Amino acid sequence: MYSNFYIFRYASVMVIIVAAILSSAAMFLKPLQDENFRIDKMKGILASANIEATTENAIELYNKNITQEIVINNKGEVVSDFVDGKFVSGDLSAFKLDLKKELYKKSKGLDYNIPLLVAESNGTKTYIIPLRGVGLWGPIWGNIALQDNFSTVIGVTFGHKGETPGLGAEIDTKNFQVQFVNKEVFKDGKFQSVKVVKGGVAILPTDMQIHGVDAISGGTITSDAVSEMLANCLENYVPFINKSK
Amino acid sequence: MSDKKEKEALFSVKNRKLLINPLHKENPITIQVLGICSALAVTAKVKPAFVMALSVMAVLAIGNVIISILRNGIPPRIRIIVQLVVIAALVILVDQVLKAYVFDISKQLSVFVGLIITNCIIMGRFEAFAMANRPWESFLDGLGNAFGYGWILIVVAFFRELLGSGTFWDIPVMEYLGVYDFGYKNNGFMILPPMALIIVGVIIWVQRSKDKTLVEQK
């Protein structure tokens, strides 16, 4: 029979050893994981602009296609401009900007910055806007690529931490994302966003159908979260867009 | 007392049984009906199924050895918690390693890697085998059960991917065979979780009709 003291000692020692092992593994693997996250982010950004990248060529394609990275403040002024590998003004990296922190500042009514990435091919610009929001079980994120009129959607990508597989997690599938193509973010010059509609876009009035996509059956909360994320992130760009028109 | 036992060959008949029995007669999925949840969750494609099988193998084999080494010191009153801590620690390690080295697959497996913790095969083997046997035997038992789990997973995934997506290991097999020209279509139903259970059911059926000793006597 084991004494209570033995049991306590056993449990404590075990927990300390396990904690030490896990934290050293986490520290050791962190650089590799961070690099993977960075490449994955690049892939997401490229994919929204319909550029298919693999893990191997993501960095190369990113550097080739994303010609400009801009940081904008909430008044629509350019804070930092990074063109062809050089800072033209400011020194904030739009790619590295932590959207989570900036959106938190927004929710607290503070000044915040937002990133805007520009891909240029054959003289036409594609604007890519990173997105971040709150899903059912954890964070959701994504990118939306707009034509140079800042309204027509070229493509989107979404990712999630832990939405329900088969239901909410469907937001990261092609089938869901392809619906966004050619939808409009602005309606007669007014910000409208693109909504994920429960029951399908068919229930919307005809003139609104261009601003909606079908929701996922069984994934209503995640679908709503996507609408919310799009509206919350895209509206920040309205002052900038109005200025540049 | 264990003089004789220690001289036992590494792959004696008894030890080989530990490795081979779980493949068929004591299969964790088809006979003991454990680990069904993950069997239906990760088998839409062969690749994640394969990685899942490998991950479970790592956790089960290493975990069995750890528990077996500790078995004489583990206070029985907290043994389940000790087992859980070992499983959880190993699963977190596996998850971290996947994230670092095979990120794409880790993304596909997402929550399921975490769910290895709840895979009852692992807890079952710790409790039923590793707590009462020496490390080497426990290691073999862990490997054997993981193989038993893994081959079912891969067979199920093979059929689901082939018939559901027309691919094998993401290679478009059906396209190469040219069956689409004859009007063949992928069966989307195969992608859905219920089909995993139906395929597992078919495997159980085949297995039991071939080996009548597996059929329970009423």
C-alpha cells in the first residue's frame, strides 16, 4: 500500500518532468513551426489571388507576385509602404502585422493599423486583404483578393483553428470559397460586404444576391462568423478606398 | 525467479503472438471495437490515415514502454491519471513534431491528433497489458495493436478515397484508368463518415465469415 505522501510526491515529480520535456520540445521546434506558419500564410495570400503555390515554391512565388505591402491606419492614411523589397516610407511590415492585436485595439476604440498587400500582373493590380475573426471553437482567418476597383472579389481563402469537421470546418474547402468569386463588396459606392446567407442566396432580393453566398448546412455559427469577419475587416479599408478613388 | 524468462528470445513464439494477434484475432477495431471514432474521422484519404496510424503507433508503443517501466512504482489509486499524463504528453509531442515537419498533414489532421488522447485503444493497452508486463513485451504489444489499428484504417481509407475522390495517395488513379470516359462518377457518399462505419462493418463481416471462431456463441 502506498502512503498519501508517496502519491503526492509521485504526482508532483511526474508533472514536473513532463512539463520540462514538453516545454523544451516546444522551444526546440518553435523556429520550424514558425517558418511553416509563415509559408502557410504566404500560400493563403497567394491562393486568394488564384496563384497556386506549394510549400516548396511559396516564398519564391510570394516575392515574385506580391509587389507591394502597405500598412494603413484607421483614418485611411498610408503609414508604411514597402515596394519591391524596399521600404519607400515607414518601417512597418504589412506581412508581419499582427491583425489580432490591431483588431483588439479597434474593439477598444484605439487607433489601429491594417495591412494591404498588392499583387501586380500585366499592369493590373490585385488587392489582398488579410482577415481574422472568431469562429465557433476558436479563431478563423483568411484572405480576400479584390480587383483594382476594390469591390469585385477575385478569390478568398479561409482557415480555422478547430471548427467542427464536416460542418464549420468546410469553410476551408474550395467548394465553399469558390462561391465568393465575382461577388461585390460595394453597392453603388456604399460598403456592403459579402454575407454568408443561411437558407441560400436565393432567398435574397435579386439586387442583393451579388453580395451573398450560401451558408454551410449545420455550420450556421461558423458561417455567421465568416460574415462577421468579412464585415469587420473590410470596413476598416473604406476610408482608404474613398481616399484613393 | 525470472532467470528463465530473461533468457527468452526477443522474438519467441509468445512475443511474436503479441505482434501478430492484434492484426487479426484480437484486432482492436474489428474485434474489440475500440478507436472507432478516429477510424471514421481520418479515413477520407489514405495519407492522413497513414499519418494517424503512425502517430498512434508512436504514442502506443512508447507509452506502453514508459508505463511498463513505471508499473511497479505507480500508485494504483492514481494509475489512470498517470496513464493519462503519459498519453497526453506523448500526443502533444507528436502534434508538435507534425507541426514542425509535416505541416500540411498536421493541418488536415487538426483536431484529430489531439483526439489520440481519447483513443481508447491506448488507454486499454496501458491498463490491460503494460501495467502487468515487461517493457519489451509491452513494446511489441503496442506495435502489434497499432498495426492492427493501422491496417484497418488504411484499408478503409483506400476504398473511401478510391471510390469517393477517385484518387489514391492524391494520385488521380481513376483519371489514369480513364473510367470517367465511360460515364463513371465519384461517389460523394463515400467521403461522408457513415461510409467508414459501413466499410468497417464489411471488414468485420469478411473476417468473421472466414474465421468462425470469432463469432460469439449465443
